[in-house]
Amino acid sequence: MSFTWDNLLTSKRISRLDAQHATSPEEADAVERRTEWERDYDRILFSTPVRRLADKTQVFPLEIHDSVRTRLTHSHEVSNLARAMGTFLAYGFGHTHTIANAARILPPILAAVGLAHDLGNPPFGHQGERTIQQWFAKHSDIFDSCSVSKNDPERPQKQKDIGSLTQAMRNDFLKFEGNAQTFRLLTRLQTVTNDRGLNLTLATLAAVLKYPTSSDKTDDSHPATKKHGYFQSESGVISTVFEHTGLSQGKRHPLTWLMEACDDMAYLILDAEDAVKKGLVSVSDLFAFLEAEAPDDPQTRSLVEFGRNKHSEHRAYGLSPSELNDSTMQRFRVNTISIMVDATLNAFSKNYNNIIAGDHSSDLISCSSAKSLAKALRRFDFTHAYRHKSVLALELKGHNTIYTLMDMLWEGITSREKYDEPDSKRQTPFAQYVYSRISENYRRIFEGRTQSSKGLPIRYREAQLLTDMISGMTDNYVLALHAELEAFRSGPSGSK
């Protein structure tokens, strides 16, 4: 059965499904000034996690060059591209012309999910994700009830609690995903007075779900299932989103395909620009690489020829080598974005019937005329940006810092007097101090002072408190907190 735009673009919010929630006069006035979906964008824009993105790695960790992109500038660029896609759907796409007020619905939804798509990413980029996964893999015995010591006086309750973990609960951490953390941030961790997070429309929550799949049902053969997009702690919210929008396991919202394409083109093109801006390579290196990687692709040949012509023209201005690289790369970026946006929209149009039926199975750029160009850019980024020794060195620093910080935080979380009382006194001064340094909001959820934690095993909540804390940190805060706790850890009251 195909999706319907009426369901996909629902303005319902979880709070409106709660009979006990009443709309205040202030909220009613706001609804009249802005559409529900425009309010979604504003709620995300002004939220704390967005501001944290300014100190989170896009490609180059701890970058001092202020024109090189952070996760925040990347997210704004994805949001801008996605908004443009929404404008096309509202005004130039036949299949959506019947949507009432489409220009006030489609662009803000796509802008919102573009801005929000990386909110859950931990510090130090994807290296942070891998570090979290590796930490849980190394400490997988924490999910094994048989590992509880026979001498532990709380062995019965610990074994019962840990034994209640499902495979999906374990996988949530063994396969930790920034995308799932994004959904948790939006629906749980913001607005501490309730269990609704930012209380976004179900349409926006559905569209931000790049992977509408649980961690025990991932499948590499399909782009919508190769990773998981939510934790078991948010399975109730997911059920509500699915019920009201028509989504189901492995079936993406049509707008998500466009958001994914905007994310792909942003990092493919703009990561290459940053590599040139940092002086790791020159534009001439880029042109030569693309020419060698896609010699038979007319779009790539045309772009390279255009770039070289502009490079020659700009020489007449007497620019320095860095200025020349910069100006040429700017023109190349503009043209490449234009080509890939057109190719993406054409691919969306061509595959619309399968997309609206929930049967599409390939990312839009891979099934577009820009496929070869994108493949060449991806290879260039991997070779000259992601694998550069300066990037690898800082990623290693981030890995070591996050890993040992997780050790210390885990001690603060679990070293307490009573297992079944998460807020009970910690067993050592070090553990007590570490626990005090964890966000009060996150601790409130862990300790069971909100509905969202009810019914979840304590061990699951312990692991989630750890990932909530790590994911909420910026690059520099991780380094600072690690140094602070490490100084105490090596003292007489610490664990060393």
C-alpha cells in the first residue's frame, strides 16, 4: 500500500495525542503566525544541541582554521540544500501540487530534518561512534547475566535485571548509532519537564528517520536498514510515528531520500573544498584525480574543463597560490552543487512511484546522472581528507580520550551502594564526583524520575546514561572533562 501525503505530512504532535495536554493561549497565537512545521524548524534551531555542533568535528578535528567546516556549518548547508528541494516540490513537481499550503509545509520540514540530522553524533565525528561501539564490544560482559560475581551480595537482582535485556537492547549499544541518538535527543532529552522532547510534529519525526529500523533488524542490503535509527527506549514513540504517518520497519518517508541526498552532496563536495582550503591538496590535484577516476563521464569532464578555465582566468588577478585555489574551488563548488541538485531531483521524479509506494531501494545520487561524479568525489575525499595523517592523528587522540573517559564515567554510574536504586550513594569519593559531573537532565531520566525510563532494565539505563553523556559533549569538552577526571582518578581516592 502506498503512502499518502495527508498522513506523511500530519501536523499531529505527541502532546496533542495526550488528552491531558491543553494548548495554551500563547501556543494558539503561535500556531496562527507560523505553520506547525515552521515551528518545528524554529524549535530545532534554538535548541542547545544545535549550538553544540559548532564544536563538533565534521572532518578535521579541533580545527583552528575558522573557515573550515564544523558539524554546525555542515548542518546549516544540508538544511539550506534540503529547503531548496522542498521549494521545488512545492512549486515545480506535479505529484505534490495538490498538497494544500505546500510551500509552508515541505520546505520547513526538509530544512528542519537537514538541520537536525547530525544532532546525535558524538564528538570527533564518526570516530566517536566507532569508539563507543568498540568500548561496548570490549565490555560486552556487562550485558551477560552469568558474568555477575558469585560473591556479589546483589547477584540475584542483577542477574534478573541483566537477563531481561533483549538482543535489540544489547545491539543498541554494540551497534551504537548517532542517528538513533538524534531521534532520542528530539523526542526525550530536550525540554526537561516532560517526556516529549521538543514535541515536534510526527511528520518531521518521520522524515528525520534515515533508518526506520531497530538494531536487531538491520540489513546491509538496503539503504534504509543498513543501520538502526532508534533505540528501544524510544520504541513507543516510533510506534506512534508509524501509526500516524504510515511508515513501517524499513520504509522511509519520501522526504528522507531527499535529505539523505543533500547530506551526501554536502560532504562529497564541501569536504573536498575544505581539504583544498587547508592546503592538503590543490585544485589542480582535485581536477587530475577526478579526470583519472571518471574519464568517460561527460559531467565530470565538463566540470574539470570549467574548473581549469576558471583557474587560468583567475591567474590574471595576481592572486597568491592559496587565493587562487580558494577562488577556483568556490566556482567549482557552485557548479558541482547545481549539477548534483538537478540530478537528485530528476532521480526523485523518475523513481517517484516506487518512493511513494515505499519500495525504493537505492540512494538518489547512486541512481542519478551524477553517480560517476559522486563516486569520484567520494574516493578523493577518502584519499586526501579522511585518511590524511593529520586527521588520523587527531582521530586517534579523540578515540583514546573518549575510551578512557567512558571507563571513568561507567565507574561513576555503576559503583553505587544499591543496584536497584540508581540514585543511591556512590561507593567511592571518585565515583561520587564523576556521577555529579553527569548532566542533571540525563541523571533524572536514568534515575527513573520520568516516564520514559519506566520498564527498562537498569543495566540498559546505565548504558544509555553513558552514551547520552558522551554524545552530548563537544570535542573540547571531552578533552577538558577527561583531563579533570583523570587528575582525580590517579589520586588516593581514585581507581588507580
